[in-house]
Amino acid sequence: MTEFTLGGYMLKHERAAAFTGSDGLPYSVALWIDDEPDARGRFGGALLFVRWTAAGDAPDGHHESDYLVWGRTEDDARERLGALSLYDVKALLDELIAAGRADEA
């Protein structure tokens, strides 16, 4: 896994990846994995984008992706999310911003 993947970046830098969204605000991203498998025995994985104030000192809302990956275990789903390229993660963030699917903090 290279540092150009979400998991590789987080492993190398020991912190969440962060982006400037298309709305000009700062965001950090976290992996979200189901605690329990679905009826088919799969763990779903999605991304949670935390929006920060312009000063970057406090959370100000968030965007959540739909399920992006499925795994047989939580670790499998986490690994699949981590394999996403940072470019694809940023594109997804901008799509969510454009769709206006933000939840306030």
C-alpha cells in the first residue's frame, strides 16, 4: 500500500488524511465499518468526512458516504477502504459536497 492510498497515507503519517473540500473548508476523513455483519454475513465500509471550521479548530459538520466496500470481516472491509486512492477519496468528498448531503455537528 502506498502513501497515495487512504490506508497507506494514514499508516505513514499516523493521522487521518485531510483535504480542502470544493467548498473551501477543511475536512478530515475516517473509516467507518459496520459493527455487525449484514444478513449476507458481510461488513460494510464507508467514509466519514468531518468538516472543520475555517480556522480548523472545531468540527462544524460532516458528510457520510454510502457503503463503498464489503468484507467478510471488519479487517477485510477496513483493508478495502484503505486501498482507495487519495484522488478517489477527494473526488468522493467533492461529490458529497455538491450533493449537499451534510449533517451539522
